[in-house]
Amino acid sequence: DKNDDIITPFIVINILIILHEIAKQGLKKGYIRETKNLSSKIKGRIFINQTIKSNHYKSKLEKTVCDYQKHTINCLENQILKTALIQSLKYLALIDNEHLVSKIKNILHSFKLVETKEVFERDFSKTKLSSFFFDYKEALNLAKLIFNQLGYSLQTKRKEERIKIPPFYINMPELFERYVEIKLRKTYSVNVISGYSNTSSDKNAYLWGLRPDFIIRNQNIVVDAKYKYWFANPVSDNLKDDLQQLSLYGRIEDLKNNIGTEENNEPLILFVYPNIEKKNEKEIKIENSELIKGFTNIYKIGIEIPYKVIAT
């Protein structure tokens, strides 16, 4: 039922957040073709037949019909995104969230010189993406979802009582990692250094580009968040790979210096995993963790995660 649609609001809010980031960074420019009847100048390619018919036959000898490329923010990619933005705002209708309204105003100001267009599905195959504007790929994917859900035309409004929702998934390993980060910061505050980066794959990377999920500076601790239940089968191949990976982190000189490991000593390595079956912890503290048998200084801790049981 239309009123039970809980997915579309997430998609709409998500594209608003990404468009706000794009607006802060500055919109990409692209080349578009323009055909204009120029006065007293020539640009690009001259359309001779059109110039004669439109101008010379009417004694407008100073005018020339020209076709040329223009470098502008009013390119196809931005036109698609602005149209998706307008479609999203129509969906949201009445907004009483001040923070969200502020973001929308900033986005609309940045897209002021961009036109909306009648978007077709084939337009997405014509878009050109650049590594310098990495947010555009996700924004265009979300725009396609919005058009599929709310319609491609700004003029029409869907009136169906029962609607289809697009297939979706939640990146649970990424979500769990961010959840662990919040828990760690509550315990260890500013000493927590996260290995992920939204801007560069080299940020917080060490030897060979290795990058642990978290390090706790001046505490001699390396933390790895694993959204998996490998503890149920302690001899699994996955566990072996994880142990080898974390053990390698403990041998990187720069990393050891960062977390305060004394020379010739081992850092403390901690696996954090979700646990809803047994007695579990609500906080991540090393004193509450359990040593993995057969290893030195490698610990694990099951952390409580919120969950909801859905009746079928």
C-alpha cells in the first residue's frame, strides 16, 4: 500500500544529502551543443542553408546561424539531478525539519543556472562521469530510482494506491563498522582513529596500503569490526584469514608507533562482532573481551546490536 512505503523516503533523503555535498564541492561542468543565430560573429560550425534562409533572404547579413560546443554547468548530468531534486521536493511536500530545509536552499542556489528537462531512461547512458566528481555516480543512481518510483515527468503525479518499490539492500558490514565506531568513541573518545575515508583511498593507509578499521592511539590497540558470525565455527577459513590479516597489522612499524606500542612488543588486537544470541556487551571495553585460545594478545568481544523481529 502507498502509505506503507518506507523505502522511498530514505532514497529521497539520501539524494538530498549527496546533492548537498556536490553543492559544497561545486558542480561539474560539461560540454553541450548549442545552435544560435549569432550577430556580427562566428563560432563553431556555420549552417549555411539556415543562414541564407533565416538571414540573407531577409537582408540580415550581419547574422550567422552557428553550431558550437559550450562548457557549462547546465550539462546533462546536472539537468538530470536538478529534475530529480524537484521531483523529490514534490514528494516531500511539507517539510518542517530546519536542518533539511537549509540543505535544500543551498542545493537550489547551486543549481540555479541549471535547467530541468524531460528525463528519459536512455539519458542515463549518455552521462559522462569523472573521478574528480565521485559523488555524481551515486547521485545519478539514486536519481534513476527516484524517477522509477515517482515518475520521469514533472507534470504527472502518481495516484495509485498500491505501488511497487525498487529492490534495495543495506550494506550491513559498513553499517556495523560505523556502529562500532560510535561505541568506540564513547569509550576512548578522541584517541579513536578510523581507517575509512570518503575522499581518498590512501588516507590512514600504512605499508602496502593496509588500513585497519580502527586504531586507538596511545592505547596499544588495533580494532577490526566484522559483521559475521565466525565465532560459532572457530576453525573456519574465514577466521583464519581474519586472524592472519589482523596479525599483519600488528607488525607494521608506523602503525605500532601510532598506537604507542613499545619496541619489540605486540599490540593488542581486538575483533568486534555482532552478538544477539548470548550474553553480550553494550560497550566496547578491552577488559570485557575474551582471549582467543592459542594466540597471544588477540581478543574478541560480541557487541549488542539493535534488531527487530518481523512477524511473517
